[in-house]
Amino acid sequence: MYNSKVRGRLIQGDKSFGQISREILAPIDKTPIWWYFAFLVSLGMFGFGLYAKYITVSTGIGTWGVNNSSAWGWAIINFVWWIGIGHAGTAFSIFLLILRQKWRTAINRAAEAMTVVAVFCASLFPLLHMGRPWLFFFIFPYPNTRGPLWVNFNSPLFWDFVAISAYLLISASFWYFGMVPDFATIRDTAKSKIKKAVYGFFSFGWTGSSKEWLRFEALSFVLGGIAAVLVVSVHSIVSTDFAVSVVPGWHTTIFPPYFVIGAIFSGFAMVLTLVITMRGLYKMNDFITDSHVDAVCRVLIFISLIMGTAYTTEIFMAWYSGSDYEMYMFFQNRLFGDYAFEFWAMFVSNAVIPQLFWFKAVRRRMWMVFVISIIINIGMWFERFNIVITSTSRDFLPASWANYSPTWVEVGFFVGTLGMFLAGVLLFFRFIPMIAISELKSVAKFDKPNNGQLKPASHE
Amino acid sequence: MSKNYILGVFDDEATLVDAFEKIKAKGILPVEVYSPYPVHEILIGMGKKTRITHAAFFYGLFAAIGILGFLTYAAVIDWPLRYGGKPFNSFPSFIVVTIVATILSITLLTLFTFSARAKIFPGKKAEIYHHRATDDKFVMVISKESIEKNEKDIQSIIKEHGEIE
């Protein structure tokens, strides 16, 4: 295969395989003080969230700010936001695998870990929004004593349930099986007996034999191939929750691609936040090099342009449709009306600010990349606010117009999921190799002259 | 390590592949090769094939038919309900659930197949020939029976780049 030098080196500093293992596994042996502090903070946030959930369940949804018009509120904003962030795992692992991007190997593990935690956070919102979460199993189509009365297979809400639970299971198993060879590496390099036993258990008896690798590669091929569909399907299905209704601002065919792109956008931004943290706190700069960050930034420029196009297309279509309700929704409500701040916050942070990545000076300054990645995440939150709140609070009948603002319970719930995400990521840093060691070793040869082969004719 | 085996230990992929090919040219196939990451020359050279991809295809086929069949049974035959004037058999909207649930079935069934065939399961005790094979060494295990008189040749091939343990 043609080998381009555009990307720069995949691993800095001519490391031996042993060095790669040791440096990536170092955080598992030593826990810095800040880790305990951060973990305590995240547990505090998580506890606050638990209290908010307790209030929600024991008293009811009445403790939230939702009303008959805006029945969805923060719960669904945050649900869509978390699911969007949870898109990075498959987007990184699968899309970049299909596109044969070797730089993916340093980042995919973190992206997948983030996905699993984020999707788990997301799934809590619809669950508690049901009001009686202990009856959630009613959604499963199982033979029941009610007829059996089956669920409505035409409902996007049911599709959503299937999509999210499948996505959670699939991304978790994809993530786990990718880690099995790395757990074996920990088992074989660890000094302490407890570590050997624990990681030995989780490594499923992996030895690295050719038989195992043969089937492992076939497995990754199959899972990668079919999970590629999920990158597109999950958020398309989430978008149908909105798009199949007749509410102005929701009833558009642009929604599925718009949501998928938005999800990948926020997912990539969150990955950027995470890997810059890994570089800063764990000194992983040799593996997640400047050119890795640079590559993600370039992808973000492109996606940001698509986001800008989607926003303007929506506005254009509202005008072009000539529908009074659509015109009102976009021009009087979103652009220049009650929700102008949220609209422009979304537009500026998703379509304008990421354009700064055109400048190399910005892409090379990690603090700037970090700040922009946070801005994108906030912007994507505002996008979901725009979609969920503006449309429901001003529907066809002015008599049913209502304003919505969250109560502390909803805010607490959201803070709780932030704490859960943070705690999950911290546990990931502490106990799991944060970079896929075996995959990284397999691309190490491409940094060597002649791709590390003895004979000049390269096999790749 | 053992009296019945020779372990050829190499530092990188290229030397392992070189030695593997030379040994294979003598008509001798190693019992097993252990490496920190998959080396395609070895996977092909060892001559083993996997049918996991075929299995996955059939899981998908049967899962898709089964799920679509179930949806049709539940919504059309068992308890038909009119939703918003749509026909009972609203085939296009069944597709969504069928696709997603099929992907889930393929994933889980293929994982179990992998686990059963590669014998990778929770709590299994690893049979380790060389404890650095998952870290930084590429290890070739050759049974002494298979080499008989060629032992000297084999040793010299391994020693060209690697070590014998």
C-alpha cells in the first residue's frame, strides 16, 4: 500500500515493544494524589444525582419543571447530548478502521470507554422520565398477562429503546474483547500476585497464539463491519423521536443525517477533551502525538462546516416551505425571539468557533484545542436545547404555549450523570490500559525504515 | 522450558517471519507461534482457517428472518391494533427494529462462537510457554519430534536472528 508521510510518526521516540507496554501500563501501578481528589469530587456529584433521582422516584415527575407543552425538558436534552457523545467510540473504532487510519490505534480505546459510560448515562434519562421506572420492562416485547398485548413496533420510542440497548451491549462487548490481549499483557508483566490473579481472570486465558489471533481478527472484522451500521443507525433513530411528529421545527427530513453528524461532532470533541487530559495528566504525548490531535481537529473543521450547512438549510427550508408555523418557529422564535440566545450560542460554538482549527497555530496549542473542544460540547448541548425546548414550548395553539425552566432536581440529575461519567473515566484511567497496547504495537513498524521488514518488498 | 519443545524467541516481527519461512521451507511447521499482536504472514503460514465470518453471516440471516417473523406475528396475527390509520403489516417500520436487533444477535452469537472456538472464556488459566510473548517477544514453539534429524539446521536458522530457550 502507498505509505504517505502526511501524518507524521505514529509513536514518538523509537520505543521498543517492552517500553510501549511499560509506559502505557505505568498509571495502573501508581495512583497520583489528584486522582483521589478528582474521584472524590465525581462521587460527590454522583451522590447529588442519586439524591435528585431519589426525589424524582419517591415524589414523582412533578418535581421537574416539565409541563403539558414541554413534557420532555432537560431529561431529553441530556439524553440526546449523552448519546451524541457516546457516538465517538464507534465512529473512531469503526469509521477510522474502515478508512484504514492507523492513528486511530492510540485513541480508540479511550473513545470506546467514553462511549460505554456516556451511553449508560444517557439511558438513565428516559428510564426516569417514565415516572415509574420499576415498570420499565413493559417495553420488552415479551408474552405478558395483558393479552398478550405487544408493544407498538411502529413507534420511534420503541425503536429508540431497541437501538440504545443494542448499542450499549455491542459497544461494551466490542470494547471488552479489544482489551483481552492487553489484560493478558498486564497479567504477564505485573509483579503483584493480586494483579496477576485479577487481570488473569479478565484476560480469559489469552496467550497470543496464532490460533487466537486468527479468530480474534475475524471477530473484529465481523463486529467492525456490522457495527458500522450502528454509527449511522443509532442517532438516526433518536432523530425519528422528533422527526416523525408534526411539531414545527421537528418535522423535517434533514433530521437523521443532521443528528448523526451532530453526534459524531460532539463525540469527537469529547474525545479531544479526553485525550488532551490524558496527554496532560499522564504524559502520553509520545503515543497521542501532536499530529494525532491535529488529525482530530481537521476532522472537526469538516464536520463543523456540515453543521453550519445543516443549520442554514433548516432556516432556508423554513422560509422556502412558506408554512406560517415553520416561519414563526425559526425566524421569530429561534433566530430573533425568546430563544435567540440559545440559538446563537449553538450557532457560534458549533459552526463558527471550530473554524479556528484552520490555523495551525491553534491546532498546535493544546490549551486552545482543549478550550474549543469544551465550547463545542456546550454548543451541542444548546443545539439539543434548541430542538427540544423551542418547538414544544411554542406549538400550533398559542393557548398551549408554556415556558419551561428546569428545577434543581433536573439540574441535580444532570450533574449526577456528569459525576458518573467523570468517575467512569477516572476508573478507566486507573485500572485499564488507556491505549490499546497490542494495536499500537502492530502499527509501530510503520515508523521504521522499510516498514520494519527485512526484505525491501513490503507486504502491506 | 520443556524437553519436548524448542522455543525460538525473536525481538521483532520481521526476524520471526524470516525464520518461520525458512523453517517452513524445510517442511517443518511449528506447533504454535505466540506474538504480542497478529502477524499476518504467520496467520496465513500456519495454515489454519476460521469460519467465524461464515457463521456470522448465517446468524444474521436467521436472526433477521426470525425477528421480522416475530414482529409480523405479534403485530399482524396475534393482536392486530390500528395505529394512526397505518396498515397492520407496516413493513417499512418493522425494518428498523429488525436491523438493530439483527446486529445485536450477530454480535452476541459471534462473540460466543469466538469464545467457544478459540477457548477464550472468563477465568481460564493461560498455558504460557514464554511469559513475555504478550509483551515484547515473538515466540515460535517447535516440537522436537517433528524435526528429528534437522535439529542443527533449525537451531542455526533460529540463531541467525533470535535465541533458543
